[in-house]
Amino acid sequence: MIKYLSLPDALQNLTAKGYHLADSRIADRPDQSIQSNDWRLDSVQQVREENNGSSSLVIIAVSSVQQHLKLVFVEVMQQKSDFSPMNLLRKLFPVFQK
């Protein structure tokens, strides 16, 4: 995991590499419209919030050639957070029913 000093620095670095912040337009799309078998986890970065010592941010960069997308997700992590990356994985990867 890469550690950055500030969120703007981390996002600027990823934007320069062609990533786009996953915003509400992506979140509101049906899961089937962004699912693909070729999603790749490109990086996970942690940013410590100076204003609130009890939380940090995790920046997750993913890409898909098939979907022609490079996305960045920013998650707020608190010390007693129950965030699970599985929610993101379920949105990106199709689930095959038996």
C-alpha cells in the first residue's frame, strides 16, 4: 500500500495516469453496466487526515480494458469502520448464478 501525504497529491498523480474519480454517475449505474471479467486492481493508497487523527482515506484505483474505464474510489476509513472491499468487488465483477 502506498502512503501519500495529501488527497490532492494522490488524486493528481492518478489523474495524470488517466484515472477518473468514480462519482455518483458510476454509483447510480446498474451493476451489469460496469461489470467485466477483466477489472484489475492497480493501486491502493492510504492518506491520513490531518484534521481528524482518528480517520484516514483509502484510495483504490481499478481499470478495465473491456469497459474502457480507469476509476478511482475514495473510502473514508475510521478506526472502528466496517468497510469491506467486497462491496466494491461485487459491483465490478459479475456473479455467476449456478
